[in-house]
Amino acid sequence: MINSQYTPPLDLVRRPRRNRQTAAIRALVREAHVTSDDLIQPLFVKDGPGAAETIGSLPGISRFGVKGMLAEVAELGALGIRAVALFPQIEPKLKDARGKYALAPKNWFFGAIRQLKAALPQVLIIADVALDPYTDHGHDGVLDPSGDVANDETVHILTQYATRLAEAGADIVAPSDMMDGRIGAIRDELDHEGFTQTSVLAYAAKFASAYYGPFRDAVGSATPGKPSLDKRTYQLDPANLREALLETRLDEDQGADILMIKPAGLYLDVIAAVRHSTTLPIAAYQVSGEYAQIHAAARAGWLDLEKARDESLLAIKRAGADMILTYFAKEVAKALKAKS
């Protein structure tokens, strides 16, 4: 008679579950880790000393006046976040078709960077380089007669803008415009003007994604009541991996110090492929739509916010990113500090 209470052990040499039995062993064998040192907090900045403004499409994220920005960056530093990426919201009255205010000597954004660098010199300041906050049409550069973005003319303006940001105190300039040749032109201009230590973080593979809506709302580059801008003549086709590898290689050859993939979560294959093709550090941007959709699902009770947040960031790190721009940075840093 067969003893139904006895199950003979399988003849297995490898039992992978042995490395999952306790929290201690799981921590020892964990392959990917997200720490505060990996995180960059994007910050939206407005002119003046006014109170912070909530951004409805980005739960928990605000638009800060300069005074509020200083306080927020100080709080981030206390939590272990040592790098911030700054994005200005420019008032409509200062915008025009050519984005002239970007190069205005009295551009308040330059003053905001100066104040931040003076108050918190240890903080790494990453400044966005693009014209979409400054143009009244919302594109990342000036338009040619056909309505497309004029590549070379835009690059000429961006090189000057990047230099003004470096003069103001930006440690890293981050061209996000996707114009051909702008990394080399910016690197040459920075070096010519004596900013040889200013780094260039290239948005090397920035895709024409549907996930940028809340960001455009935050910086004011979207036109209320109108469909989202078509940027497919300069941002990458979401279908193209080989083209992304070409773009990242070109930016590396032109002198980029760090390569960015944007968005992150939907393009983990691109992050992994670029990781295998370069020795440069890789940044990945968990964009506004990725952040907003996790919050929306959590509000509906469909996801656990903290678990989904942490899993999404682990996936980006596992794919090969060295650093992550994420709107979750502050709350993740809080959670990590609470555990330490």
C-alpha cells in the first residue's frame, strides 16, 4: 500500500528557491539596487517668490518659485538626493515664435540657477536645453517656412543658451531637443568659452511618446484645447531600436558625457541595448505619463502604489541605467531613509 503521507524528494542538484527563503538571503543575492545616489529629482520652476502651485496631472508634484525651489532642494539634499533637473515655466507674455527670451540677459531662470548654486553649492544642477518652454508654438526650436523645426538655426540658438546656463552655474547641460549635431556644437561652444568642466547629458534617444502630456502641462508648452504637438520629425519613432543606437553613438562621438533614454519604462530594451554598446554612463527618464499612470491606478485601487513604484524603478536599473530621473525620487528617498 502506498503511503500517501510520504513524498520522496526530487533528485535535484539545483534548487533556486534556496536563495529565496528569507529576507536576508534575498538581500544578499539581489542583483539590482536603487539607492538615493541613483535618483535625480526633476523640478519645475516659475518666476517670483510666490507659493508653490500644485500640478493636477502630476500628483504630489509642484511648481516652485525661486524661494520655494531653494527650500525644496535643501530638503531633497537632507534625504540624500544630490542632483536636480530644472525645467522653467516661462510666462506666456515672454514667449514668441523664436524663443528669444531664452537668450535674454535678464532671463529670470539664469538668476534662479545662480541663487541655487550660491545657496547650495554641493547640489548637482542639471539644466534642460531646449526652446519649448520659450516658444509660443511649443516646439523645441524655431520653425522654417513649412512649419517644421529648422535644425541648424535651432542648434545655433541652443549652443548660446547652453553656454548661458553654464555661466549661471549649471553643472550639467542637458539638450533635450533632438536636433542633429547639437551635442558637438554645444561641446565646442562650451570649451571655446572656457566651460571645459561643464558636462553634457544628451537626450540621445528621446522618443515621440504619448507619455509626455503632464510634463507639457507643467512647463506650459501645451496649448489648451488643442491636440498635442506632433514632434515626429525630430523625436524618435517608438518602433525603432537600431535608430536609437545610431543616435546614441553619434552623441557619444560628438562628446556627450552621459547618454539619456526617454521614456524609461516602455523602452527597457533600448536601455539594455545601449548599455551593451557604450561604456558611458546611462540616464533614463521615467517620464510624467509613467508616473501619472501608476498614481492613477493606485487611486483606483488596482495597484499598490509603493510596490508598483519600486518595481518600476528596479526594472529601469536592471535594464542598465546608472541614474534615473523620476518624479518619485523624493518619496523613494524618504522610504529608504526610514529603513536605514
